[in-house]
Amino acid sequence: MAWSRPVGWILDHLVYRTTVTGRDNVPTGGPVIFAGNHISYLDGPVMFGAAPRPMHILVKQEMFKGFLGRVLNASGQLPVDRRGDRAALQRCKDVLDAGRCVGILPEGTRGSGDAAGISGGVAWLALNSGAPVVPVAILGTRVGGEHLDSVPRPGRRFHVAFGPALTLTRRAGETGRASMDRAAQEIRAALAGHVRDAIQLSGQPLPFADAPQDLTAVAGTPADDH
């Protein structure tokens, strides 16, 4: 997996111009869940390249074919069936239990990236692993009315901001479902607020939403690509 770190850096800083803020918010040791907003195919690899620590990112299983599939496997990325995949969540928990990092784009699909809603997988992971959640704002990978499938031209400016870590625990007397719902809401609010702050800081707006969100993915959502 070590070889993929320079590849991520090259994407962020040679192919594109990426400003990164908030690296000090990322714990230097132990498990971490990176939860980023989702606007483009590039969000996963851009987050990967900007992070101060390596991570295993959930990627839809359809991408694990041919040469790209071999690259994804070799770089330690995790396949997930977006129709529902409890096994993928358990694989993520195993990674976190080993003290490593997992990256998730929990909005459900590419959209406006404002974190108006997220799926519950990231909350399940946070509650069952004890790992802190670091919200990640990713801006510039899609702008204006660009199509969801568009890939930005080289040289575009991106902004990646890592927010303060959020640790979630179950409360005494709280049912499992209530804990999940509360944790998901706290993560959604933290991510949405962090995205708004990053927009104000960077001056880079979110793109227009041109597709409805699908929040059914139990594993809480994979990256579309890496």
C-alpha cells in the first residue's frame, strides 16, 4: 500500500493543484474514519492523496475488474456491494481494530456534496469500533453544472479540508437503533457544517446537484473510483 501514497500526492499536486488544510486535526495514531462529501469520481483518490495517513477506501465492487481492479486490490482498497454489504462493514471494522484508517463517502452517491443526508454505515463503524470520525470537505472536483461523470482538466484547483475529529459512544439506556440514528445525525451535522466552513475559507462553491441521492447503501457509501 505504501507505493500508492506517492501516486495520490502526484494526482493532488502535479496533475491538479490541491490546497490542504486541517491535517493537524487527524489523530497521529490509532484507528480513524475519514468521512468525506461526495461530488465527483475523483473524491476518493483526492482524499487519499491529501490525508496525512494512509487509508483503505470503500470502492464499489464494479470497479474491481481488469487492470484497475488489480491496482485497487494492490493498494488496499475495499470492495463493497452498494445494494447492501454487511461483510464490507466488518472488513472495515477489522481494519480499524488493527489501528489503521478507513475512508468513506457517506452521502450515498455523487451529488451537490452538502451532506444533507448520509447512510448509516459510518455511524455503525464509529459506534462499534470506537474510532474517531474526521469530516473531510472536498471541493473543486466538480463545479457548476458539470455532469456527474465529468473529470476535471489537469491543473484545476482543489481544496481538501480535514475537520476536528468526532468520537461517538453509546449512551446508557439507549437502544441500538436510537444510538445509530443519533450518531448518524451527529456525523451528518459535523460534515455539513465543516463543508460550509471550508467553502467560506476557500471561496470554492459546491456544484449544482443534478441527481437524487441514494442512501440505501448499507456500507455507507463507497467511493466511485480510486
